[in-house]
Amino acid sequence: MKNKRVLVAMSGGVDSSVAAAILKEADYDVVGATMKIWPKELCGQEKEKVCCSLKDVEDARKVSGILGIKHYVLNFETDFRKNVIDYFVDEYLSARTPNPCIVCNEKIKFGSLLKKAEGLECDFIATGHYARIEINDFTRLRESIDKAKDQSYVLFCLKTAQLKKILFPVGELTKNEVRAKAKELGLNVCDKPDSQEICFVPDNDYSDFIKNYRNIDSLKGSIIDASGSVIGQHAGFWNFTIGQRRGLGIAAKAPLYVTEIRPKQNVIVVGRLKDVKKKKFLVKKVNWLMDYKEQKKELEVKIRYNHKKALATVKAMAGNKAEVDFRQPQNAITPGQAAVFYDGEYVAGGGWIDKVM
């Protein structure tokens, strides 16, 4: 019987490397692939803790050699620029705070790369994400064993048909177990630091990146308080996000937070902590992974990657929309970020925060 063939997306990090090793040990026919997504003018730049650099490609190639698997470098630069970078810049210039990792997962890793895997006659695609997929009577996306590393939040956008073709081998392990496994196998990436920054933004300076990408200059504007009084100046509304406290350049007796961004007027509104605590908001482009489409349901909701899940009433609406009402006010519910709904450890669905009420 022919072994199942799987394409492993290898970033050059420890998680995807161990994912490939686990599948090789399980007798899959493993093929490694590293995606080239950096714009050509940035490919030579080597930044610490930034993925997809030339060094990462070399690390993935070395791991593939140790494991005895084929390794390819696949060019998705055009797709990435169109679907991820343009989206990222457009959202900031619309006074919304984007999450490019989610869009990359939807459009590139489990979109373009999945199609490429099918073209290479692979039965599955695998990554080093910390999450689990359960296929019984239903196909479900579940949190990983390691709750501190769980990445189910950035995977809510996947459809059931995609989940059936995806493997997450490290979802049953803790990060410490993954590093121990890499060390045991003699993989050169066993102690490699995790990527923390936006992979296509040099030095994580997204403001400078946006200005260079769209060839725009700093745009001076006013910072006002709730009464409309001008209390400061800024160099462009895209430098701010809802709930932001640092970088305002305003001396005040009590901390100030960004409560509103008005892009047409190039105005930033600030207030106190109580002013950024909200309960109710609307979500668009909802992807349901469990059958709650016609119900009002008590679920736990995350409104950003590091947000602790909080209880809320989620009401499905027509047009792939939903209304979320938290039991307790939450800090900085931010348009452009994802709201992901959980039923216990399982992802019930999720969408994009559209309007805070």
C-alpha cells in the first residue's frame, strides 16, 4: 500500500522541523517546502526573529537533509504581496488594525500552498502550528495541548474541507517537548528563537514600512480629548491602534489611551481606561466551524491573539455577520482584529471585528 504523501511547510523553525520529523517517523511520504514570500528587494535583509529570510531557507534545507526528505523552495511572492501585504497596508490606512498572519494562513499557507500540494499529488499539507484537528462524525478545530502556545485563534478562517487535508503534528506536544524532540534528533534548529515580528516588516517598524510601500509622507494631525480640545500632535493616524497608551507624546496626570481614530480628519481621540472598555460589537465575514448559525449562543470569545477568552452571547446574523455581547467590558475591542468564538477547547467560528457599539 502506498504511503500517504504530505507536503510540510517548513519555515526553518523548530516547530515545522519537528512536524516533518514526526510525520517521517509515522511512515508518511514527506516532502518539505519553504515558501519564498519576501519581496525581492527585501530578500537579502537578515533580521533577528523574522521568518522567511535566506537563513531560514538554509535551516529548512539542512533539516530536510538530516531527515532524508526532498525540499523545495516555492515562490509565492506575487500572491503574498497581493493578498497579505496590500491588505495589511490598506487596513492601517483605513484606521483598522490588521492581523496579517490570519490572512496569510487563509490565502497563502492553506490556499496557494495547499493547491500546490495537490499539484504535487500530496494527500495532506502539514505545518508547525500549535492546534489540533479532530475528524469523527464532524471535523473540528481544537486548541493545542500547550495552551500557552495555542494558535487556533489564527486558524479560525479555515473551512471544513481544508481541515480535512491538514495535519498539525505538534498540536499534541508542548513547546518544551518539541525542542527536546529536535535536540534528540540532532536538528540544527533545536534552540532557534521563535519568530515574533511581522515577517515582511524590517525591524518591526510597520509605520515606516507603510510610508515606503505607498510612498507617502508623514501627515501631521491633532490628538484631542473627549471634549474636543487639542492636547497634542501626531505624524499620521496609521501609527495608532485602539487602546494604545505608549507613543502618544502627551504628559498627563493619568494614563491616556487611544479611544477613536478618525482617518478622514487625521485626528486621534484619547481618553481614560474606562473609555476603551466596551462590551458589544459587530463581526463580519464570519466563518462557522460548528452549527450555531441560527442561534444565540453563550460562547467564549477572543478579540486578539493574547486576549484571555471571555464569556459572551454570540448572535448569528444574516450575511455572515454576528453580534457579540460580552458579560463584562473588555479592553480595546479593535476594528480589523479577529473575534474567535470557542465552545470549550473547540473553535466554533470567528470573523473580523467591524463596529464597536
